[in-house]
Amino acid sequence: MMTLEEVRRQIDKIDAEIKQLFFKRMDVAHQVAEIKYEANETTIYRADREADMIRRLTEDVPSDLVAEYTALLRKVIEVSRKYQYGLMYNWNPDFFTPLAEGVSIRESDTRVKVRLTRTDSCNSMSSILSMIGDYGFNMEQMYLLEMNAEQQTVSFELIIRGNLNDTSMRKLMFQLSKEALAFQILESF
């Protein structure tokens, strides 16, 4: 039997391999973003493609690891989308401009209130919460506005701590707008 120290060294080696694979995946994600940007396509999130990908990649996973592997895949996909939307914003910061139309933005503001609608499906809102955290922000409040069983949608108002002058906040707003069925920045305060 191996010692704990030996097992940890194995984990460290595997983590280094994962790191290299991550870099390769981000290189390919960069290429996807470039191709889409050049084609004037700014939609990265495709729930149907992601669901098919997860279904295909989990087919041969042992049943006691399916949930964990699915969670890993979802996170890798979320990080990839964040990276691609960030690249697109860097290439054209004006993507943010129409989102903030009519919103007064002051340097002293510390909160952003948004309204969004998403498909009511597994992981739909948790991915939004994860996205907010991945950009380095905290959600202060979430209000459920409507659950529409007929359309299978859910609508929320969120208050996020941060300032709309922050580039990371603008990237977050851009990504939220692209991944929601409906999105509006209500106010900055």
C-alpha cells in the first residue's frame, strides 16, 4: 500500500497533466472565439450542444462517477465560455454599450441590479451564480420574479456587488446578456 505522501505525489503529477490539457483546450476555445467573431457571431452558449457533449462524454463513465465527471465537464465548459466572451469583449468593448443604454453609471456605485430570464432546467441558475463568482463578484440578493411552467422559464432580479465601470463587470454583463433569454441592466447604484 502506498503512503499518503506517495499518493499526493501522484495527484500532483496528474494535476500537471490536467494543466497542460487545460491550456490546449483554451487554445482551441480561442480559435472558436476568433472564428465566431470574424463571422459576426457572438453567441458562444449553446445549451443543446453542451447537453449533447455531456451526454456523449459520460456514456462510458462508471456510474459511481457520472455526477462528478458531469460537474467537471460543466465547469470546464463554463470556463471556456467565460474565456471566449472575454476575448470578444476585448476585441470590441462596444458590445457593452447597448446593454447600459439609459443606465446612469457613477464611479461611486457599488451595486448593479439586473433582470434576466433563463430556461428552467437543471443547473440553469447555479451556472449564473458560478459565473458571477468566476468574474470575482458576489451576488447580494436574488428575487424570483416568475416561474413560467408553460414556457419552462424562470425570471430573476439580481443585485451584484460591483461597479459597471469595471472591465470584469462589463464582461460579466455581456456574457449574461448572451446566455439569458432576456436580460436588462436595471440600475447602477
